[in-house]
Amino acid sequence: MNPMASVRGAGAMPGQTPRLRLVGAGAHSHRRQPGLDDFAPASDDFGSQVVRGLRQTRKQLPCKFFYDQRGSQLFDRICELDEYYLTRAELGILGASATEMAAALGPDCLLVEYGSGSSLKTGLLLERLQRPAAYVPLDISREHLLAAAGRVAARYPRLHVLPVCADYTRPFSLPACQGAARTVVYFPGSTVGNFEPHEARGFLRATAQQVGPTGGLLIGVDLKKDPALLHAAYNDAAGVTAAFNLNLLDRINRELDGNFNLRQFAHYAFYNPRLGRIEMHLVSIVAQTARAVGESFSFHDGETVFTESSYKYTLEEFASLAAASGWSVEQVWTDDRRMFSVQYLTVN
Ligand code: AVI
């Protein structure tokens, strides 16, 4: 999975010869085979964002940079951890309620999956949709997107699969699809929790614009719960989340000529109940200086680099966030323990 639509380097499926066509913003096409509409920025400017983040008084790095090839593999392992309940809970909800979800979305819908990655969760839904007009997997990683689109097209030969390579937090246009009754964005995984609340509002508003007045949003939202369970989910015993967090420094070393000593930084994640979020940091455990992109950055003993927020919502909090961003919550599905929710929103 590629939740933050960042760059990952998974290779194309063996034997697959994807057709690649670059189109500029505003132009788009409707293809009946897996081709590609490509709006991916030429570069995500990793170097300048690292320099900007590490120059701040409170150092921080954007969490979207977690997902290089190694980071994406580590994230896939996180999703399988006993402590990381999110993926299992969401899959359980989909397994139990995909038929109801498909009914809520209605017939002839154009389903657009943001951050589709390997499109793993989508099959459950696609199989139950009534006459889907098309499926649009949307991801920033071209190779991974094309491989996944090819797999979906092979599995569902009657389905139009129209992959779009884009960062869903930046402008792009969807392929035209005649006969679609409505456009529904599918945004699983509670990636919305990785946005700051003002960013989540901006994202929800932009998504409402994207789908238009008849559109919908099917979204996974992690719920507030016992902080001990949250703490365990982000501090797994096997240390996979720690490796995922530290990989960001390793990526800086690999890609930006850095010399961060990974043994001198520690993973630190905790639930901040006042802000309702998990915070992930990398703590410098000694006073040190590291170099990257030709610049040096000093850290005092105990200084942290803030790497990720993962907001947790109550159903009421998320409903008011949605209402403030042009959406109404139509239906909510949760697991028995109310750990996680999948919600169907329509445009106000
Ligand atoms: C992608 N996102 C929803 C994950 C989360 O739980 O916030 C990313 C993650 N960070 C640490 N573990 C998983």
C-alpha cells in the first residue's frame, strides 16, 4: 500500500508492458484498457523539504517521505502486525459490509481509489458494485500503479480500469467516463488521520469539488480508543514501526548524500490525548551534527524530529469535520469493538 501517495519503487509485473502516456494538467482521456493519465510531479523535492524541515526550531519531516521502496515494504509489514489493529479491523468491516457499502454507492458509479497502491482492499468492494462505470486507481508510483491496474483488469475483464498517476493532494483531473451516475472516491486506511485538521478540511473540500454535487466519499477513519492500544499499535514489540520511522534518515543518507548515524536516533511514538493524535518522532540520543544535501544540522541531546501525526476521531468529531468541509455522513460501519470505521459521505 502507498497511503500517502508518495514515491515508491516497486517494479512492474514481469511480462507486463504498460502503455504510458504523459498528459498535462487539465488534459485527460478515457481509456478502455489500462493506459495511464499521468499528473505526477517531476520531483517531490525531497532535498529542499528535508532542508526546510531540519532548519526549523522544532525540526520536522513530512510523513509522505516514509514511502520509498523500503518504507513501503516496512509499512506492508506494519499492516500485518498483531498490535496494528487498523488494517485487520478495516478489512473485517469491508468483509462484513461490502454489500451494504456497494448499495450505498449505487449502480453505475465511477470508483476512484486514492493512494491505491496494490489495490488490495478494493476487490471486496468492486465485486459487489452494481455495473461499476469504471475503476480509477490513483497513485503517485507509476510502476506500482500500472502493475496493480493490470492485475485488476486481468481479474475483472469486463471492468474499465483507468489508472491515473497523481498526488491526490495536488491538482489533477479525472478521466471522463460517459454513463457514470456518480463519482465516488474511496480513501481507505485512515490516511486522513495523517493530515493536520486544517489539511484534512482542505483535502475534504478539494475532494468534494473533484466528485461534484452528486458524488460520494467512502473513507476509512480510525477511532479514539484506549491509549494503551494506540500506544502498542505504534510501538510494536518487533520494532517494525521503529525501523519504518528510522528509514526516513536512512533514505536521506541514500538519496541526499547524508551521514545520519541511525544508532544515535531513537523511534519515539506516543498518544497525545489533548490533540487526539499519535505523534511519531525521531529522538537524537546524543548531541550531534549530521550532514545532508551539503548542509549540516545540529541536534542537542534529546532533541526530536517530528515525523508523523496520526489523528484519531470520535464519530461525532469526524462528522463535524466532514460538515465543515462540504460533506454529510450518510452511513457508518464499525467493527464490534468500535476500533475503526468506514464511512460513506455525500456532498452537501
Ligand atoms: C498510513 N497511516 C494511516 C499509518 C497510520 O497509522 O497513521 C501510517 C503509520 N505510521 C506508523 N504506523 C503506521
